[in-house]
Amino acid sequence: MTLNIEFDLRVEGEALAEPFLDRYELEQMFDNTRRSIGAGLRRKFADIVCEEHAQAPKFIISGVYDNAIEELDIQYHVDTCCQRFLLRVMQVLNQRA
């Protein structure tokens, strides 16, 4: 079963006069973020499906790069078929490695 991962990465706020990252570098950072987070999730959840419903979790990764403070805030949203499987997914997600 294929793991469903969606990304919503965007830039907000007024850029500083001399920004640390230009638009091209921001896109590179977003591409690297997609690859890195996606690879980690695929590795952790390659064989994880709900025992009762045979469904894989769905991940929506949201990120906002704030130009004013030059910071990227990432949030994970997890959709599962049932509450029991959500608890299992969160347990795996929070494990190191």
C-alpha cells in the first residue's frame, strides 16, 4: 500500500532588506524538506497499516517560512481510519530513528 504524503509549504511576510535566503534558495530548502521528511515517513511507515481496516495513514505536512524572522515552522497532520490506529501511528511517529 502506498503511503499518502501531501506537502503545503509556503512563504509569508515581508522579506528583509538583505534576506538570508533568496527565492531560489527557499525553493531548494522546500525541495530538501519534502525529500527528507518524505523519506523518513516512508521508512518508518513502509509496513504500517491498520490491522482492522488495512488502511495506511495519510500525512499532510504544512510549513510556513516567515520572511520577517527567517524561520520555517513545520506541522504534521495525520489522518487515519480509526482512533486506535491513530494512537499506533503517533507512537511510531514519535520514535527516534
